[in-house]
Amino acid sequence: MSQKSVPFYRRRQFVDAGGKLAVYALLIVGALLSFFPFAWMVSTAFKTPEQVFALPIHWLPDPVTWGNFAAAWRRFDFARFFLNTLFISSMTTVLSVTICSMAGYAFARRRFWGRELIFNVLLATLTIPGAVLMTPLFLVILKLGWINRFIGIIVPFCVSVTNIFLMRQYISTIPVELEEAARIDGASDFAIWRRIILPLSQPAMATVAIFSFVGAWDGFLWPLIVLKDKEMWTLNVALGLLQTEYIAAEGSPWGVMMAGSVLVVLPLIGVFLTLQRYFMSGLMLGAVKG
């Protein structure tokens, strides 16, 4: 059959199908490339030092050793660092969800002078690299006396413009009639936010919670700058700085370091799996209105 004998709509279907197939192929390749470091980390966590650099790579350790996890927990004092990181991440997440939902409600529903200008200025701050703000932020924390205190880690990052934007977009999709009915019954702005907006914004709140928790849990540079005492370190700071100590004491640390990295990643996987059913709906529905 010649190309001219094929109807135009059939040729268009072939082109669309080919484009989708190419996109899916690229996504699969990207997913595999992204999964490769994680797979190597998990595999290395169960290997002996001799197996770590063996070529070709043995993805299935033989024999499987659990000693790396025990060494990581003992050497890095994981219990203390885990509690420090959990406290910082939990407080940051709670404050972020609360403050960003309030700000999102104000930008989505309240009418006040300069609302659009303020919101656009906030969005414009996303173009500022975070490294540029490190020095002025450190000076502010120093003046407040928050150096070497958890509050110096929590407060600067409990508000995110991205999270405010997500909450504002999602709240804009909630029918305004519900709010008007509550006002007729005499509800205040705070009551509307607490009794109507929050229960109906669970997908967006879950998305904000995931972003905030992961961002706080993965933080390294700012905790490294602010926290001076070893007892206050977070997991990532401990893993980064104690690597040198472990090399000097016992040689090749890669199996132990990868075991420690697995222990650090596990809580993030648990949080994501717990809130997964809200995550995608929060992202999609929050993008319905502009």
C-alpha cells in the first residue's frame, strides 16, 4: 500500500503512536539511569570490602553480609543522629504545611491591595540561587543567637515559595460556595481555613509535606554551617564528616557508608509510600487553575 493510499488520519495516528513510543522509551531509559546508583548503593551495603571494587560488578553479593549495617549504626551513633534529623524534619514539615496553607488561602481567596504584586514578587524569588542567600541568612541567624541550635535549622526553611504556590493553586479549585455558606453561618477566616480549606486540601498538604520532609531530611550544607556540636549533627552531616574518621581507623569504608546511606533513605521511602495516594492528585489538581 503506497503512502498516498493511506488516509491522512491513519498517518497521523502512526506519527502520534511513534512519538509516544519514543517518549516512553526515553522515560524508561531515564528511570533505569536514575535507579542505577540506588541499586549499586543497596548492593554495596551487603558486600565485603573485597567485593566492592570487584570487576565485573556483582550485583548480588556472595556472601551477603549484614555487618556493614551494625558497623554503621555503632560507628556513626545513628540513634542520636536519627532522632536529631527526625525532629528537625518533623518540625519543619509541620510548620511548612501550616504556614504555606495559610498563605495559599490568603492568596487564593482574600482580596487585599497588592495581592498579585506580592505573589509575583514571591515567584520571582525562585530565580535567586540558594547559595547567594547563605551569607545574609547566616548573619541573620548569628544576630538572633540561633547558631548551634535546632531553631536555626528549622525556621529559615519552614516556608517555601513553591509550597505556597502549590497550596494557592489547589485552594483555587475548591468551590467558593462552601466558603460563602460558612460566612453566612458566621464563620471567621480562621474557622473557614481550619474547618473547610484544610480538610479539602489533603492532597496538596500531603504534597507539601513530602517536599518539606524530604528537603529537611536531605539537608547537608546548612546544618553543616549552623550546627557545631557533634551531638547535634544530622544524619547527612554525620555521614559526610565521619567518613574521614572511618578511613583513618579501619580502611575502606564504602560498604559501611552505603549501609548508612540505606538507613538514611529508608524513612524517606516510608514517608513517600504512606502519602503516595495523595501525592500525584495534589500535583495534578493544583495545576488545574492558573
